[in-house]
Amino acid sequence: MRNPLWTIGCMGAAGLRDALFNSWVGTYLVQQTPASLRGRVFSTFGGLMLATGPLGLAAFGVVFTSGLALPLLFAIMGSFAVRRVC
């Protein structure tokens, strides 16, 4: 039987990781970008962040449909998340 608390916990942890990463990058961009270029830099960064979601889903979807075991796929996805935080 599936445990909804485990799913909620994993989703909460992923959301927290994304929030921490995005706040760090946003703070760095504000500090390092001249005021006259901030609009261009933030719009480009926002567009790239929006594009990475579907591209990541497509990449892991191709891997998933190739017959890779689900636990191994989750381990690969988790390694990207851990690499980003550490």
C-alpha cells in the first residue's frame, strides 16, 4: 500500500531544494549584475528555468520508456538533485 506521507515529504523536500537554489541564484544575480542589465538577465534566466522543466521530463521520459528499472531511474534523478545542493 502506498504511503501518502512519504510522497508529501518527498514533494516538500524537492520544493524546499528548489526554493533554496532559486533564492541563492537570484541573490547572486542581483549582486553581480549591473542595474541597467538586470531586466535582460532576469528575463533570460527565467526563460531558461522554464525551459529546463520540459527538457528534463523529456530526457527522463525517454530513459524510463527504454526499460530502465524504476529504482535506478529514481537514483539517477536523485543524484542530480544531491549534486546541485552539495
